[in-house]
Amino acid sequence: MTSRVLLLHSGGTIGMCPSPDGYRPLDGFGAMLQQTLNSGTAAVPVFDVVELDNLIDSSNLQPSHWTTIANELLERWDQFDGFVVLHGTDTMAYTASALSFMLRGTDKPVILTGSQIPLVEQRSDTIENLQAAMLLAADTSIREVCVCFGRRLLRGNRCSKLRTRSFDAFDSPNYPWLADIGIDITLHKERLLPPSIPAFTVPEFDPHAVIVLQFYPGIQARMVEAMLDSDLVRGVVLRSYGVGNAPDADEPLMAALAKAVERGIVMVSTSQCIIGGVTQGAYASGAMLNRIGVAPASDMTLEAAFTKLHVLLASGMNTTDIRNQFAQALSGECQQVVDR
Ligand code: ASP
């Protein structure tokens, strides 16, 4: 049976055109894309294109866009075998991660792609990325949310944008590529998530609920208190040093964090290093975070930890359960075993 793939266009460089102020989204890009793919020689599955009403540069992404994108996909879920989401590269890893938690246990491929050079410009990487994404979206052995970009298929919640000026903008430092895209497309099936039971949740997000707090030399307790002193904040992703270390000699700073945890804010820790992860407690300076009640987020990317926290909070889960969910992978986002 022929596979049918939906292309959902949300914005990004792929569909932009030059303007006096630089690249901007081009309305009607979906129709142009349809025409280009239909008139070209590109071997692609049968497809339909849907364009969101409000195309954005993905630096304007808000958590509400995740709800919109997931709803657009789910409205058409039964009509297609796979889905390709066209998205700007700047925040593609956030959306891929968010969708991986919202469409947990997906039984169909959901593949995000975009480009570094718009389709309308010379030397665009659009067709190459899109063609690979569409072929992979027609492969029913993939049951997860992925990013296909620059000749590689990556697990969506394991990847980050690491390069601004190369075609291979994305990588997943803590998980091997799911497919290598060369003369052949080599899908590494043993690296894919196993089939599981769909547990979809498409919540309304509170955009202010989660903040990111990075340690740096000279960080001040006063500034951290000011950030945490808002009723809006319910979750914090800490960017700790190395294997999960904190400036524990700064007592007022540690007290500010402890006070926030006592007030019910869920605090999780990711490493500022992109390779490896946190082993909170390997050093006394990290053990302090254990005592405060900060949940270590293993080898998760910032994007994965941030969106996991958002999705769990928006789904109404309580603080203790959310903390426990960080000790395990929900959608392949981290190593299962976490030191606590
Ligand atoms: N600023 C653009 C965006 O994220 C960059 C890109 O798509 O490559 O929408």
C-alpha cells in the first residue's frame, strides 16, 4: 500500500524570502512547495501540505505553538502514515522534544526538518533535507519523534542545534544517530524506540511556568531570589557545572534554591557540558543539590529537560511524581539509570 505523508509547515528559514530586514516567512510557501515537489524529479511518497495560519521565525516560538502543532497532527492522525513538520532550526530541538513527550508512545513517525538556506535561494539544502525526511516519515518501523537534517536522522529529544553556519546544524551528543543518510539511507533499527502504547497528552501550557537558571562565576543570590520569587514559576532547569556541581560555598545562593524547592518549585539539574550528563554527588559541591532536593536529569539536553518539565507541569502532575519522572526515560530522552 502506498504511504501517505503530511507536511505541516510552521515557518523557519526553509520557507523564508529575503526582505530589507533579512529573511522573513513567506505566506503561501506550502503551495510553492507542493508545486516544486510535484514538478521535480525528487522521489517522495504521496503527500499533502498544511500550512499554519501564523508562520513564524522559530525564535518567536512559544509553548502554545506546541499545542497548535500537536493538535494539527492529531486532527489528521488517521489519514496519514507519517508526518513531517517544517520548522525553523533555532528552536527545532525544543519542539521536537516537546512533541516527543506530548505524543509519547507514537505509533507513527513524526519527523521535523527545515533548512539552513531557504528554498528560494541558490544552494538551498531544502530539497535534500525534505526528501530524506519524507522517505523516513513513510517508514513505519519508526515510532518516535525525530529530527532529520544534514544527512542524519536524530532522536528529537536527544538533539540540539550545535552549528550556526553548517548544513549539519544538529547533532545528538549522547545518543547515536538513528539513520545515516548517504548514497543509501541506513536506518539503525536497533537504536529506535520499541513499539509502545500511545499515551498522548496535548495540554495548554503556561508559558511562564518553567525557567532556566545557569550557574556562572559571580552568580548572586539576590538575582536568583528575584527570579524565583514569582508565583508564576513552577519549574526550574538548573544548568550546573560538569557532572552536576554547584557553587555550594555560596550559602545565600544555596538557601535561595532550597527555599524555592520547599515552596514546591520542581528543580532539575542538567550539565552545561553537552557530552556526558550529571552524576550529582560525585563531588561535595554537587551533593549539596541532592540535599536541597534538586532532581538530576541524567544526560538530558536542556531542550529535553525544559520541555519535559513543561509537559508534566501542564498535565497537572504533582511535584513528587514529576521529580520521580526525571529518574526515568519517558520517550528515550535519557539513560534510564540516574544517580540520586
Ligand atoms: N531563525 C530561523 C528560524 O529558526 C533559522 C532557521 O530556520 O534556520 O526560524
